[in-house]
Amino acid sequence: MRIEDVFRHPKLYATFRQQPAIRLLQLKYKFVRQWLELDKSDSIAKAVKALDSLDATSDLQAVDDSIRQQIYERFGLGAA
């Protein structure tokens, strides 16, 4: 299934939107890691894998900012 398919089917989209914030963050960075083709030993890939150990009390914004900053620095995308 392609990402676009989720938005074309209302039931899939509704299911996607009902996911907890932590799950959405995990899915986001899993996709990014695959898209960037990062090896499992890569520091960014390890940070993404560490998302699996977070719980609902985690500061998701801080974790998101940290991973995003690593990606920006690595790939020269400018300030986060």
C-alpha cells in the first residue's frame, strides 16, 4: 500500500487519524529512515529505533526536534 492510498480511502484515513501521537511519530520516522536508506547502525536510525521504547508520558516534541535536527545537520537542510 502506498501512503497516498490512506488519503483516498476515508476508512483508512480515519483509522490513521485515530492513532496516538507516539505511534504517528514512530510511523513518521520509520518512513523517513527508509526513504533516506539509513543503515541500522546509523546514529539517526538508532534514534528512530529508540522511539519504540517511548511511552505516552515522553516529551514527544523534544524527541521529534532532536531527530529532525540530526537529519537537518547531516543532510545540510539548514536550521531546524
